[in-house]
Amino acid sequence: MAALGSIRKRGVTLIIIIGLGLFAFIAEEMFRSCEATSNERRQQVGEVLGEKISVQEFQSLVDEYQEVIKITQGRDNFTDEELNSLKDQVWNQYVSNTIIQKEAEELGLTVTDEELQNILREGTNPMLAQTPFVNQQTGRFDASMLTKFLAEYKKLNGAENPQMAEQYQRIYTYWQFIEKTLRQQTLAMKYQSLMANCLLTNPASVQMAIDGQNIESSILLASAPYASVNDNEVKVEDSDLKSKYDEQKARFEQYVESRDIKYVDFQVLPSKADRDALMGRMKEAANGLQNGEDVATVVRKGQSLIPYTGVAVTRNALPRDIAARIDSMAVGQTSQPFETVSDNTLNVVKFISKTQLPDSVEYRQINVGGQTVEEANKRADSIYNALVAGADFEVLAKKYGQTGQKQWLTSNMYEQSTSFDSDTKNYLEVLSTTAEGTIKNVNFAQGNAIVQVTSRRAMVDKYLLAVVKHTIDFSKATYSAAYNKFSQFVSESQTLEALEKNAAKYGYQVLERKDMFNSEHFVAGIRGTRDALKWVFEAKEGNLSPLYECGNNDHLMVVAITKIHPVGLRAFDDVKDILKSEVMKDKKFAKLSEKYGAVKSIADAKAKGMQIDTVNQITFSAPAFIQATGSSEPALSGAVVATKQGKFSAHLVKGSAGAYLFEVLKQAERPNALKNVKSTEAQLQQQAMQVVMSRFMNELYTKAKVVDHRYLFF
């Protein structure tokens, strides 16, 4: 009882302690949940129609598409620009497929297995022609080849032949991509066709389209350019701009956030001392080559971008500046150092030799080995003697487990190689210089090859050159000095105002970029600016970035956020210049209307100072281009078509660049006018399809609430 009484006395305290404990437990769980959600969000590349895609999922799509391009184009490597373009294609396709899939589900559209099989049986889809299952005799996709491959793939045991299993797996993965893409493509075509057929044609619209293309008008045109009205004569009030803003609000709707920035970008360039030091090394290389020093050693010491291989090559294999230089050089001559601005290099060239050799050589060979080099040489001598005595090459090759079949070697198969061992150089020399029908016994370090040249084609000039090509780089000292100066500039510029003020003092220029989107890959088109790009879209208005080292490690950059344009209606101040241009046009047209509105003939128009021209071949379907104002004028074309021959325009026409009056001189069908109703109807249907493809898809895109955070990862 005493214990209970003690508890009762401390009841409030116990309740507080228990409450705090419960709160701590709940808070801990809430923190864990929030942390998990935050981690998940940090791994999201984007979102479409509420469907999120993680960085791993997106990278998987990119890897898949990259592998497809490697297979179809025979590519191994991609530049940064190509990878960025590839990622954009994958993202755009993902967004489009997600939107269409959602719309198709709501409409009940699907692509059945039977439909896919019909596509495969027809074999006419362009994608199928890119697969390995094309019959070489017909040049068409062969479904039976695919069926055979899939059956072999299922039976293949990877443990028995891992190399073949890897090849089959690669082709199978590629086929899965093709099949998936065919389904997506077919579904999109069904959806687009359905939408396009909602836009119907009728005999009246077909006839109007035919007339719009074929009925031509010739007119006498009186033009009054807006430029003829002085800007000082037009007064634009804020009320005029706001009225125009309200009138054209739909035009200023923004669906993706953008940002305005100001930035300073400084590119570090070699100093005079850097250039002088490199020139000294290049002169040393030139002297070494001229004095007969070992060519390979001189080129290697010169750290040339073009290694010396000792193999003669065609002109096409040489850099353009080197190919152009040898035209003015003699064999044995060494050039003085010269600069190539296009690739920022200093160069020295020694013209060692020039000879005529075949660009293509057909040959066959028998590889000969043995337990020792001596055994291989003895066996090779025996084979060589037998062939010289008249033995059949292919029969003898089969005796040693080889086919002896003929094959071609072309110059471009080896000219881009950066090094050759002595065996390879000797082998290439034998193939290039041996006469047709001649058999050679070629010694290698580990064996022999019996080679017979069977054909030589396309004799071309080949050049043996020693080239020392070195980039004109800045030194560490030059970069360090530039970095310290730029760092000092950034540290003294903690506001945009200070940045702009100090830039002139330090010799830098403040540049501006408006409407930057996070779908871009670089800041101001400068490579290596991903960190700066992430900062731009995470910073607040007025913030200044830290110093960024970017480009090819040769740029220094600092960025300031000057304006953030959120999703929604663009602010009035942001579009003032556009509004002013529109209001100026309205007010100038009003002034021209006061001056020319009462004109009832071309003679009166000329008397009042309008410019008179004859304009021919005006049709409704093609806007007239007016020389007097330098502008295409759709409104004028419409007004002309609506006016009968011999009549004067009913009113002053408001165009894009001026005001117009006209008299229709002639109105008639074009000579040899095309009046094919079916083709015109098909053309209108195609136009309807284009509406679906562009405007309608754009509308769906804006409603899909697409979120693109790729800039955080790629």
C-alpha cells in the first residue's frame, strides 16, 4: 500500500516520463520513415504520371540501348556528347511510352501475341532488317531463322561452350529489346491512328484543300511597313502591356522550371613561357631527326600524340595538317616546328620514304608450329618446298588442320594501330611487297607462316613519316597562377553586384544565360560542369556558387542565380519585351489605319506613299513572301483568296511586318493543277496524324506532370 501511495504521489511525473518515452519511440520511427523516403527520393531519376523511375532502372535502360547501338553499328566506344544524346533518347522514349501505355490502358488498346507474330511473319518492319535474322539471299527478315535461334538458345549449355553462350546471350538480349520495342511501336501506332481518325475529312474540306493548293492569284500590292512609323511616334503605357498580357496569357504558360544565371568563365591558356619551352623541345626533336638519331627514340622523347610504328600508310591515315605538309616536302627532309591552330599543336615531320603499294592484298596462309622453333622452321621449309614444287595449297592446309582459304587485307585494317611488334611489321611488309602468285616462308619468333599472295589491287602512294605532334599545354605554374587569381576574385565577390564590379578589375567578363533548364548537360555549353549544373538547380535566387574547375581541366567558373522561373504563368516582368513588341505592332497598325484606311484604289495608295509591287502565285496553302517588308504574310494570303478577281481589298490587312492593301489582277487554277481527291484526302489524314503526334502529345505531356532529375546523376 505504501508503494502504491508513493506511485500516486509521483503520478504526474510518471505520466510525463511515459509520454516522453512514447514520443521518442514514435519520433524515432517517424525519423526512420522520413529518412527512408528521403533516400528513396534521392535515388529517383524522374517521374511520369506518378510512376517513379530510379537511377538503377534508368541506367538499365541506357545500358540496354547502348548495347543495341554497339551491335547494330559495330561501335565499342562513345563520346560524352554521344552518351548524352543517347540518354536523352532513352528518357524521351520512356516518357512517351509511359504516357501512351496509360492512355492505351484506359482505352482498352493492347498488342496481342498474335499481332506480334503477324508482324514477324510479314517481316517488313524496318527494325527487323537490323537483326541477325535476315536471309542473305532475299535480304528480308526470316522468321524461321529466329525460331531456330531461340530453340538453340534454350538448349545451349553455357558450361560446355562459355564463349558461344556469351554470344548467344548477347543476341538474345538484343532480340528481347527488338520485341519490346515492336510492341511499344505497334501500340503507339494504334493509339495515334485512333486519335487521327477522330479528325475527320469530308468532301467540302477535301475540295477546299485542292483549291487552296491550286488556285493562284496575282495582285498589285500596296505595302506600308511598320518600320515606316517612327518608334517615338508610338507611346506604350504599362496599362497597354498588362492588357496584352491578359489577352495572351496562354502563350506565356511555362511547364518546366527554368533559371537565369550570370557567370564568369575563364579558360586557362598557355603562357608565353609555356610556348617558348615547348618550342625549345620541338626544335631539339627536329635537330635529332635531321641528324639521323634513332627515329623511334626521338618521337618517344618528344611525347608525340602520333607514335612511330615504322609502317608506311596512305594519306587518309594521316592527320590533315600532316598530309597537307608532305606535299611541299622532299623525301629525307625534316620540317621546322610549325603550329596547327585547329588542334592546338606544335609539329615536326620527317619524310622518311614514299612508295607505291597495293591498298588491298588477297592472300592465303598456313600457320606452322612445333615444340621448338627449330622444329617449326624445319616443318615450314618442308611445306614451302612442296608448294613450290606444285602441291595444292588448300589440300596441304587441311593436312595441318587449316582451311587455306583466301582472305583480304586492306590498308584501313591496320593503319590506325599505334604500335607493331617486329613480327607484325615483317608480316605486313611481306604481304605488301610480294608479287602475285609468290609463296613466302615468313619466320616469327614462335613459329612460321607460309603465305601466298593471290591478288593485289589499287596501287596507292604510301608514306613512312616520323611525326612529333605535341599539344600546346599550359604548365602547372601557369594554371596555379590563374587559379589563385580567380580564387581571389571569387573570395572578394560575395554578391552579384560585387561580382560584376570586380570582374572588370580582374580582367574577366560577366556573361548572362537566360532560361536554363535542368535537362541540359552543361552550364553555358562547357564540358565537365555537372557539379555546377546541380548547384544551379538547387540554389536560391541571388546565391553565388563556389569556384568550379571544369572543361578539360582548363576552365574556372563561378555562377550566380539571377532569376527563377517556376512552373506556371510567366511573370509579367519576364515577358515585357515581347509584350512591348506586340503592342508596338498594334499601335503602329492603328496609325497606318488612320493614314491609309480610307484608300480605295492602288492609285490612291501610291499617292499616299505606299510602296507598290506586283506579287504573283499567291495560294491559300502557301503564305506570300513580301519583299517590301521581308516577311511571310499568311493573313495577306487569306485575304487575297477571299477577294474576287478585279476587286480591291475590303480593308487594310494587318500583317506580321506591315499593313497591306491590294487589287486582285488575276485568279485562276495553276497550269497542270493536281486534283486527285484520294491523294488529297490521304494528305489531310497525314496532317491529322501530325497534329496527334505533335500538339496532342504535347498536351498529354504537360498533363503527365513529368519530373526530370537526371541532372543529379548524369
